[in-house]
Amino acid sequence: MNWKIYINGFKSYLTLERSLSDNSIGAYLQDVQKLVQFFELKKIDILPKDVQLNHLQDFLKYINELNISARSQARIISGIKGFYKYLLLENILNIDPTALLESPRLGRKLPDTLNIGEINKIIDAIDLSSQEGQRNKAMIETMYSCGLRVSELVNLKISHLHFNDGFVKVTGKGDKERLVPIGRVAMKQIDIYKDEVRCHFKVQKNNEGVLFLNNRGAKLSRVMVFIIIKRLAVKAGVKKKISPHTFRHSFATDLIEGGADLRAVQEMLGHESITTTEIYTHLDRDYLRHAILQFHPRS
């Protein structure tokens, strides 16, 4: 059983034709690799073109028995479906065995958000006497002001700051660029960090244009941003399970509840489909109840 040539072709397809990021490509390849590992474990010698629906159903049963969450199972199946879509495009097979493969039913999970009081608590917990303190404050203000993904934050370039126009240029998924408005508070904190802290760093080669740096003068890792946020939340006494993405959720929810147009929010978040943005149309129950009592004729 040799799937390597097909997987390498799939990787090229994702890179060149789909223009996906390295993280997305890695996730797709891991999903397909899980299927390969299943066949190896069960000693099933089979090529991708010979896989049938029953093989995939057995695989689904196998990952379910591993207590993998329904959401993770759905993602794995989505990756395998993408792989077979590629094989169809390349005429390696004529019938897609994943066409009738059903993913686990997922409830629509509303993202955790922070209110402005909780965000202020986290910002107030930052030790501004340390070198990284001003950087962390600037990062959090930027995440909340612009709704950035953590990968977009760590890759933000100084040359992409267009403060005279009130925008930053962001490189999102699939290397797609978009302009996002940025607020005065975030701009002020970035300027303080850039002019009073970052300027004293010995910047490592190939990191000269990166805005947010670690103490060694290199680009921050995504993992480090997660750690920073979690530590600050604990210090601030915020009990919610939060991550850098929570600031993105909070940004979007605040805009929607403030009356922003859904299409404008979609554009700012860099969502390919407006269906993804629609999850933020949830409103808190008090707000919803107030709206009904105020405007419904039978209230």
C-alpha cells in the first residue's frame, strides 16, 4: 500500500491551486494520514482508488471508539472528502466513495465572548514595568480592535500599518489580504510599543518587518500568544475559558449587537462565507427580551 504519491499530489494541489496556508495544508494531510494509519493497523492493503464507502464507515466507527469529539471527527471527514475531491479532479477515480459518508451531527456552538469589563480587567493585569508588558497591551488592544486571528496577529508587519487612514493590512487564510479599520486606542498602544520598546530590540535576521517580537528579537509564536492570554486571564480573575480567538469573537459580537451590517463584519473578519459570520448574530437574552418588549405589538 503506497499512498505517498497521492498525498504529495494532494499537497501540491492545496498549495498551488487552493493557495491554503501551511497550517491548513498540514491539517488536511494529517486527516488523510489518519485514514492511512487505520488501514495499516487493520492490515488492509488498499490504494485510494479502491476505497469503498464501507471502508470509510469502518474508519468512522474506529475514530468514534477512540473517543475523538464529534467536532474533530467532522473535521477529519472533511479533510478526507477534500482528498477525494482532488482525486476526482485528477481523474484518478470516477466515483467518490465519500459522497454518502455522513459526518456526526454538530450542534451550533456559540463562541465564548468577553464583555468590555472583562477585557479591561485583563488589560489592567498587564505589568507595564516589564519589557513585554507594553507589547502584550498593544497585542490585546489590536486583537480586540481589529478582530484578528492569532496567525494574523503574529504575522502583522510594520509596513502594513496605515494609521493615517485608520487601517491595517492583514494577510489572512490562503494569503488573502484585507484592510481592517483600527481604533485610536490600539494605534496609540502600538505606537508606544514600537517607539519606546521595540526600537531597543536587536532584531533577528528576516524579522525586521515583523511588528510583535519576542525577547530574542524574533517573531512571536502562536503558542506563546495563547500562553500570554491564559496567564493574564488567571491573573485578572476571569474564569471563562479564553484564548486569543475570544477577542475575535468579542469584536464580532460587539459589532453585530451594536447594529453593524453583517456583510461589513464578514469583510472585516475575512470570512469566505457569510454563513460563518452569521454565528455572531446571537444576542444575549436580556438584549433580545428588551427588543421584543419594546417593538412587538403584542408585548
